Amino acid sequence: MSGYKIRFNGLDRLYDHYKTELNEAAQQSWRLGSAILGKETEKLESSIAKKYSRKYAVAVGSATDGLYFALRAAGIGPEHKVFCPVLSYVATAGAIRRIGSKIKFIDTDNNGNIGSFFHEKTPDAMVYVNLYGNTADYDRIQTYCQKNKIVLIEDAAQSQGAYYRDIPSGSMGDASIFSFDPMKNMPSFGSGGMMLTDNKDICEHVISLRRHAIKSTEFDHGYNSVISEDHAAQLNVLLYYYDELQRDRERVSHRYHNNLSNKIFIKGDENNRSSYHKQVMLTDNRDQLKEYLEKQGIETKIHYSQILDTVNTGLYPMAESITQKAISLPIYPFLQNEEIDYICEQIKDFYGI
């Protein structure tokens, strides 16, 4: 990693920019002797709930746990079937598998978000993903789920800060899940996630599940899944600056689009305002381009190299096409304009533009 001129993720730059406040926030929690579920976690939960128009927010150890807890709290179990997009990080389907529910995978649209599902047999729940930070067609999804009385979970791990029309990601469905993984837009220097909901019963159930279900009136298998107070304190610092950081992500994305106007980028439909979590370009000779950029000192990633339903390849043409063409370019708030221009110049050189 250290050999790259331009790294894929700018976590080090984020820390350098805010290190005084981040260090002081963590040290203050240590001085108070508070380890978990203290004032900083409570502040983070209340601030997140307010900012993203939810009644309740519950901090958990990871977004993966948040998805699992939300489904369990909504009454989904091994006897149920859950719709899930076939293109996502493995944690999306993994949370459903953990419950034991049957998964019905759905192909995507050309932006990588969940595609057509109206012809399918009605499930018991749907988990949809705002892939790469672009919101899916919420009107279509919500109408279908409300009509059929289906539990709807928004996997918003990549879309904190995104909007569908004027609706903020995090406020859609029966529950929404944010991620504070170090690779996300608001990263913890450890791990963490947040479950958001307007349903009091779901909220209370998740609160119980994250701490061994000790508040349950009958035996209910729970977990130890919390954010430490020092990490919550640092997340509170980043939440204060979040809108500013998002504007810089938007700057980076727009510069890519302007410099590479002849290339195809995934950007969502007209109702989407992205969180700019990923800068995904669809291109031929993707693997060769990745190798070429690496030689020029530019780190890139592939999100994702295969679909989740690896048994039934050939059934998901749109998603499988994306896995063959998608390459993720560096995008983070402290990426400099000259660095973006350098990346674009190298891409143009590769394609002879």
C-alpha cells in the first residue's frame, strides 16, 4: 500500500486533518472511564436519528450485525423468504443467511441497484441496497412492499448522505442500516454500524439483541455488538463535519466526470443524489486497466468481481455485466485536483484518448 502515489482510501488524510479533535474526543472518553454505551454513544444515536429523520437510532458493532438484528426484530426467521439484490458486498446476503431465511436473488438495473421483481412470488421481506452510494428506486420498492405487507430493510451502508428525491437515505423502509467501517464515508477507526427505524418495537428488540438480549422477558439469543465510547466520540466529530466532507466528495466526482466525459460512470437515475461512496467506471479491458494504473502508482479496486449467487451464473445479465466492467477509482475528500487529473491522464493514455 505504501508504494502507491495515490492510495484508494484516504483514511490517513482524514485523520491528519482532524487529528487534534479526534484525539481529544477519544482521550476525553478515556479520562471519564467510560468504555461502552455511555454519553458519546447516546449523543451519536440521537444526532443520527435527528439528521436522517428517524425516531430511533441504535448503535451496533457493525452494519452486518445491524442488518441481522433488524431482520430478526422485524420477525423474519428461518421459515421466511427474503428478496436480495444479486450484486452487493457479501455481508448483505450473509446477514440473511445468518437468520436461516431463504434468499431469492434479484438481478440489478444498469446502475447496480435492485432491478425488476414484480413477476416474482411475494416474499416475506426485502433487503435492498443503495449500491456505490446511489439510491435505488424507492417509490417502486415502497409501493410493492406496502401493497404486499412485506418487511422492507434499507441497506444504506454505502449511502449515508444520499437522497432519493428529498428523502434522506437512512429514513426509508421499516429499518435502515448505516456502516462506520473504515472504508465508509464516515469511518470509525475501528468498526461500527447504526440501525435506524421509526418502529419502537424494532428499536427495543435491537437494543436487547446488541447486549446479549439481557432485557428479554424470555430466553432470546443475543450478541455483544456495540461501539466503544472512544470510537463513538470520534464519530461525533466526523458527523459535525459530515456535510463539508460530502461536498468535497462531490467535487472529486464531478472532476472525474468532466475529465473523462467520454467514459461511462455509474451515477444512479434522475431521482438520486449520491453519497459519492464509490467512483465506479464501466469500461472494457477493466483488468488490464487496473494493472496499468497500478504500474503508474494508482491504487484501484473492483467492486464486485462476482455476483452473490455464484451457483446460478447466467441468470443475472445486468449484474454480471457490471462485474466484468466495473472499476472503482479513488474518491475521498482530501484527494487533490492534480491527483484526480493525473489519474484521468493515465486512463486516457491507456485507451489512447
